[in-house]
Amino acid sequence: MKKTEYAEAHIPSADEKLQELETGKHDDYALPEFSKEVPVSSRKHESGSNVTMEYTWKRTDSPSIRVTRLIFRSGEDLSGLYRIAARDGADSICFSHNNMTYIARKTAHEIAQALYNAYGKITGALENIVGYLTTALGSDYVISKVEQDSWAFDRRITRGSIHYVDVDSLKAKSRSKLTEMIAEKIAELHSGNVIIGRFTLNNILLGRDDMTLSDLRKMRVSRKRAYVIEEFKNILQYLFAIGFATREDIYCAIAYYTGKNELSCSEWYQEKTGKKASDQFDLAAKIEEEVYN
């Protein structure tokens, strides 16, 4: 494995994290012997750009994930995905299929379907959602594909081509750069009046030279433009509270964000103060005040 440079800041490479990955605690994904059986029948249906696979199993009481229905985009190599080596009901799972890495996240059927249908219609650097499935035990999962070596703060998905990054190992310069990138990606998402919902560092998936927003299960369209500012403020409060972002980082993030979403910021400012902001400085100053109060 070779070391990877991430923008201007150093992100730990796979080599540097290999020992930690091998010795760290993971969920028990081991499969019992009887789970190795295959479905007794399968059926494939194509409609437009969608492919539907349906599988019938002799046994339905297995604790491992057995797919009964899978919907994915044509062009994706998921036809043979009928079982995943994980416990049915696990929240977030990373698995490999046909030499590609995927993330499956448990959610309600309606949310999985909505995320699948909405992908590509929402502005922002979002993970590549390629399908969703239903299991023999009635669980539903939305599936995203990881197309390059990536790094994550969430141990649950650090398998295959996704490597773990310990937040405590990042230098100040790395954290500042990443805070800047978070502000850019959130500003882009909010420009379409869409919020990600309950942001944490687990929502970040780092590539070699960029980042995407991951785990979109709480993503939704905001009813009011001003609500996106509340989410942005909450994200900055979170980053500051965990010691990830400094006051200087916060100020730079706010300055960038208000420049990109001035209309939403102006509406939020008027609701908060009862008057119109005279300029962008007023908007930035008010958001900064709220972050620390």
C-alpha cells in the first residue's frame, strides 16, 4: 500500500492504520455454516434504468442478511447480490461485491426508496446511492457504492477500500482544511434548500483529494430557507464543541457560507432580529454570535 496525500493536510494512510484496523474492535460479522446456502429461485425484471431482482429462500429464519428484493440502477453489477456477510438488522455495513466496495445502511423502506429516487437530483457532493434492498427478515437497506480508496471516522464501515481515520491523529492544519471542506459541501447542499440532519464526523467520507457527505438517511428538503442556517449553525457548534474546529476555522467557514447562501442567511437574520441585514458582515456576525451562545 502507498501513502496518500489529502489536499494540503496529511490524512493517515492505509499503511499507518493497518495495525489499528487489525486490532480494533468490530461487530461480529461471522456467518454460521448454514447461511452459505443459495436462494432456491430468482427472478430478474428490468424497467427503464432500474433492475429488480427477487429471490426466494428455503429458510427465512437465518440471522444473516438474505436478500428477497433488490432494486438497483442498470449498469451496476449487483445482479448476484443475494446475501451479505452481516447480521440482519445491523445499522451500517461495509461489504465487497464483484471487487467493488459498498455501504448498506438500515432504514425504513420509504426512506430507502426516496433516497434512491432522489439521487442525482440534489445538488451537493453526496455518496453514490446505487440501490436498495429488502431482507428475508423484513429489514430495508439503502446501498451506496465507494469507487475509490476512502477514509472514514466511522469504524463500522472501515472495510475493503474504506480505511479508518482516528480524529485524534489529525493535526491542526488537517482539521482546519477539513472544516473548510465541510462548509463548502454543506453550503452546496443548502443552496438547494436540503438539510442533512444531525451531522457528525461519521457523515464524512474522504477521498484522495475531496470529500463526500455520507449516511443520508436523515436528509430532507427544508420547509423554510431559514432552517438551513440553523443546521449550519448546529454543525459549527458541534465541530467547536468536540475541539475539531478553532474560532478562526469557524469564522472562515461562516464567511464562505454567507457568501454562497446570502438569501437564506438574510431571511434567517430577519427572523432572528426583526430587521434586515445591512450587509454580509451583519449576517456573518450574527451567525458567529449564535454559534458561541
